[in-house]
Amino acid sequence: MDLLKDKGAALPLVIIAVLVIAIISLSIYNITSNNIMMVKYQENYLKAHYLARSGIEIAYEALWADNGQLLENLDNLGKLGPETIELADGKVVVEVWQIKRGNRDWVVIQGIGSYKNTGIENKVILEFEKENPENQRWIN
């Protein structure tokens, strides 16, 4: 019988099989952990985006308070901010200024949201026409 002559041949095969399984397992673990880190970063980046939008909406409402006094005085003030707004999940740095496009005045509100202490920031800009505030555009 030939099986009796191949004594000890099973050990190298088992070692090779274990090594292959270990390499595949480590590869799967590495890919999975990298994907989890990427998802967490994207989640925090999205949270910073919505913080920036929230800060812009707060600034937008502040411009219209007191019958739009602050908005009307923006010509004289030039630029408002930067102002830091602390929110529950982070902070937003907001700036407001006015620009001229053709013969129309546009107001620009920029918000930079920072999610907690992650160091992740996201900048969002709202532009709207001063005389026609419904004419607006968001820039991400």
C-alpha cells in the first residue's frame, strides 16, 4: 500500500491549508475594518454638513429679524462675522456678506460645520438675491 509510505505528508498540507485560511481571514478583516472607518468618516462628514446648513439657517433668520434691519444695513456693514455658533453636536462658523452680480445684490451666507472633536469640517454656502429672497442656491 502506498499510503503507508507517505507517513508525515499530511502535516505540511495541514500547515499550508491553515496558512491560506489565516491569510484569507486577515484580508477579510482588513477590508471590513477599512470599510467601517470609511463609513464612520462619511457619517461624520454628513453630520458636519448638516451642522453647517443649520448655522446658515440660523443666520438667515437673524437677517430677517426686526423687519430685515440687519439685511438692509448689510451694505454699510460690509461683512458680518465670522461668528461661532455652538450647537449640540458641534459648532458652526458663519459669515455673511453681499456681492453684486450684474445690477442685482446677492447675499452670501457661508457656514463651516465641525462635528464634535473629530476634526471633520464641511463648508456650505447659501446665496440669495436680496430683492427676491426666494431666488436662492445652495453650494456644497
